[in-house]
Amino acid sequence: ETGVTQTPRHLVMGMTNKKSLKCEQHLGHNAMYWYKQSAKKPLELMFVYSLEERVENNSVPSRFSPECPNSSHLFLHLHTLQPEDSALYLCASSPTPTGNQPQHFGDGTRLSIL
Amino acid sequence: GIQVEQSPPDLILQEGANSTLRCNFSDSVNNLQWFHQNPWGQLINLFYIPSGTKQNGRLSATTVATERYSLLYISSSQTTDSGVYFCAVGRNQGGKLIFGQGTELSVKP
């Protein structure tokens, strides 16, 4: 149990569907992150939120839309995705986004686009 | 940006053997973490070690920040150690972690 919970664990969707990934952290952290991991590749940072404000958007296509309603919850809204978006999506949190504190990861959502 | 190189890319061990995984990075960092990703995709925090040495059971890690490398030692390996080991580094840049390509470890019974 890492203190970071992601739902759902698996998601299959068509290219025209709209779905959302959810992340919740119980660690009292102020920074949350979305990462994407394509098949057996390193994780790539997508978004960083600090105290509910987006502080980094790593050139992610607009079909991925993050939302951070409070410091404990982070969503990734998905619409009109492409087959190459099939990947493992991991959420993480850290006390602050200063880069000198460890990040704690959830178990991920494995997304398959048909 | 910072480059992170891990070696070896693949490693096959017999159960009980010891191994050393290496992570080189191209610039100074203030965050370095080692992770184990199991076959189910779960990313498990092993060490937060921007400098110095830490030990946790059969695993230990050493980071020599001035020489820009870190080592992960696995002793008396077990089949459950199989998976991919990632090194990730960060600087004071919005919390961004940069991951290496990983070392895929397979421990045979």
C-alpha cells in the first residue's frame, strides 16, 4: 500500500469514447503527477500539479485533459484517443514539487484503445 | 536536459546470485530514486538516495553525486526480484523525474 490509489486498474475504450482516470493520495502531499509508460519503456512525465495548479504540461496532446479539484485528487479526462495512447498511466505524489523529495506512485491504470 | 543511462539493459541470474545495477546521469541532481516494476506493472519505491548509502534487507544502494552515478546491489537474489529496475533523477524543475531505460532482471530458480 503506497498511499496512492488509482482507478480503474484496467480500461478498454474505443477511439470515440470519453472516460476518466482517477487518482487519490492519502499522504497529505501537495504535488501530484501523471506519467505515461508505453510498452516496456521508461515513464514519461505528462503533467504536474502543485496545490491544485498545473505547473508543468509536458507537450501533451489536448485529447488528454487533467483536472485537480483539490490536493488529494487528480483526474485525467480522455477523449478521442488514438491506438498509440494505449499504455500504463501512473499517478504519483510528493510533499512539494521542488524535485528534492521522493515521489510515491500508484499501481497504474492499464489503458487499451480499440 | 539530463540524460540517464542504466546498465546492463538485461540481466539473467540464477537464484542466490548477487548483482550490481548502475545508473549514470549527466548533470547534478537533488533527487534520485530506484524503483522496481514488477510483471504486473506496479512501480515499487526501493530507495530515495540523492547521495550516500542505504540498505534495506537484501538490497542496498549507493549514490556518488560528485561523480554522477548510483549503484543498486541485490544480494542472494530470489525469483520475486524479477522485473525491471528503474533509476530516476530530478532537479529543482517542477518535480520532474527523468527515468532511465531500465534494467530488466530475470532470476531463474
